[in-house]
Amino acid sequence: MKQLNVGILGLGTVGGGTYTVLKRNAEEMARRTGVNIKVTHVADKNIERANALTQGEVNVTDDAFALVENPEVDVVVELIGGYGVAKDLVLKAIANKKHVVTANKALIALHGNEIFSAAQKMGVMVAYEAAVAGGIPIIKALREGLGANRIEWIAGIINGTTNFILTEMREKGLAYQDVIGEAQRLGYAEADPTFDVEGIDAAHKLVIMSAIAFGMPLKFDEVYTEGITQLAQADIQYAKELGYIVKLLGITKLTDKGVELRVHPTLIPEKRLVANVDGAMNAVVVQGDAVGPTLYYGAGAGAEPTASAVIADLIDVARLKDATITQRAPALGYQADQVQDLTVLPIAEINSAYYLRMYATDKPGVIASVTKILADRGISIDAVIQKEQPSDTTETDMVVLTNKTVEKNMNAAITEIEALAAVTGNVIKLRMETLG
């Protein structure tokens, strides 16, 4: 039986899980591929940890560049993260005509165009299933399983940390600051959670899915990103009362004017399956013109769930490493010369429904003034709710749900509403998606 020699860069959580699952399921992998997929080399700064895990069964080094240049290694699995040295290592592996598997969403989102071009020239594969949604096979679904479809839109809960936080805020009535500490204690959030809670991690993943869905270059610098740190408990509870659940969504849509590419808190009808994905789980909804909506659900992180996706890529390499470029699925699902530089719409040009909350004086004419401003902008109203005012004040929350409009029209209307004498402070604006 042929053998595929694997070199792993980084034997941390995901690298350790990949090594463990590969060793445990080696016979199963051989039955599926007719190839013995074997880790023969590992590079990790922590030599002691690497030796303890591999028990002397592989060659261990702290020199990652020596591994990628080693002629005995057929495929390099990059699991060190980041996009500095990781980029250099991946490009060096490609230059040495080695196939690459990576779980590094930041690397692909920021430098994927360059990496895929280099791989195309050298005739090698770069596989990255684990870079998006952990163990959920969403890359393969978009690139191959839904290949007969014109993808219309994608909406995903693609960051487990923020989903855990929002679930706790909704179910326990806690504020963001009260939940983030618990998320860190349980290991769902990093000591510095910025990448997660500000939507950057989700944006990395969204730009990858968008490129595959629409056959466009990766455009991370054009993703609109808004996190959850400013999300108020009141808005989560008001949304719940109105039949909606707030999730941090990554949304991309193909429109006549261009591509929407955005990450932000979003109200979703509670009847949607994706609205009921709680805790640290991930889910992605894909709308195809032929198949309609499809939902992909599962663990978005963790040692063995992510290892599952890494090893799925290794199986593809084992099966296709000797195939010609035309026999393999293209890196972004489209032939390289068919990738189109589509326009990404600025957030002001996207089309959405909106949730608005304002703190207003409880007196006749306020609602009429607000509805007139919206009507003058061509914005129709779906519902208006005025909350019961506290006994010690004459002001109260007023919540307005609108139908779809262009965001710049909504922003102009909000500026006028905030200028009303009866409205105190800023209007809170959240976007709404039916996902129907």
C-alpha cells in the first residue's frame, strides 16, 4: 500500500487532535483511500510536549522551515496560526512542490489569493476545510456538493464564542460584561477576546465562503464588521418579546448591484432553525437557486471536530495528489481564469429590514412624528411598540420594526429622528433578516 507522509506544523490543540485522530483511525483512512496516511514529521517549539504526544514514533524538530523543505514529507499541515511566519512556511512548502492543508482562516482570508496562485503554478493542492466552521464540511458543500447551483446568499453563525455569549445574555438576562468573564473561564473566549467579539474571526470565515460561493477573489479588507460589545441586554429582550433572536451573523448576498459582505448582530425570526442554534455551536444557511435553503450545523471549534476537517482534506490529497490540476476541484471552486472581480457594496448600499429603539417622551404626536420621517424616506413600518413607562419618568423606550430599505435611507431617517425634541440620545439600530 502506498504511503502519504504527513508533516504537521504545530502540535497544539488542533495539531494534537489531528495526530490523535489520524493514529486512532489509520485503518479506516486506509480503507477509504487505499493509502496509508501517516504522520512522519512534526515541528513544534515545545519539543517536550511533541515527544510526549508522539512517543518517539515520528521525527520531531523545532525548525519548521526544515520540515517544509524535507524531501521525505509529501504534505504539510499548517496548524500554527497567524499570518506572518505561517504564510512564509506555506509558500515555502508550495515552492518545494508539497501539498498543503491548513486550518488557518486568517491566512486564507488575507493571503489566499497569493497562496492559491502559487499553488496553481506549482501544480499542488492547498486544502482548507478546517478554516471555516470547524468540523462542519461547509467548504466541500459550497465547492462541490452545491456545484449545480447559483448561490444566492449565505448566512452563518460562524463564531462559537459570540454565540455562547449571546445565548447566555438571552437566557439568563445578563449583560455582555457579566458573560464575557464566564466565557473566558470556560475556555470559549481568549484572554483578549477582540477577534471574536468584534466580529473579525467571523469576517475571516465569511470572506472565504463568499469567494467560493460567487467565484470572486478573497476581499477581507472590504468586509463590513460590527461586533457584539455594544449590544444592550434590553435589545435582546425586546427582540425576544417580538419573536426574534439576536445572533452575530456573517451574511453575504449576490445582488444586481454587487456583493453584500457583512458581519453584525442580526435579528432572526425565532421560528428559523438557525435562530435556535445555541451555545458554542456553529450553523450556516446556504440558499441555492436549484436546491433552495440548506442548513449545516455542528461544532465550530475544538481539537477533534477541527481535526475531522483537517483529515478530510488529507484524504482528498491522498486520493488526488497524482491527478492533474484539471481533475481536482479548484481552490475557490471556479477555474482560476473564471474568478471574477465582483464589486463589494459599502454598508450604506445594502438592503435590510431594521429594528430601531429610541428613548422618547411619552406624549401624543411622538409616534406620528417618527412614522412621518420614515414614510418621507419611503420606509414602511412593520410594527411600533411603546413600552410602559416607569412611574418616576415621562420617557420610555419606543421600538420600531421596519420593512426592507437601503441602509443610507435608514441612516438619514435616524439622523432626523434623533433631532426630534422628544427623543433623547442616539437611536439604536439593528439589522433584521428573515432568512426565508
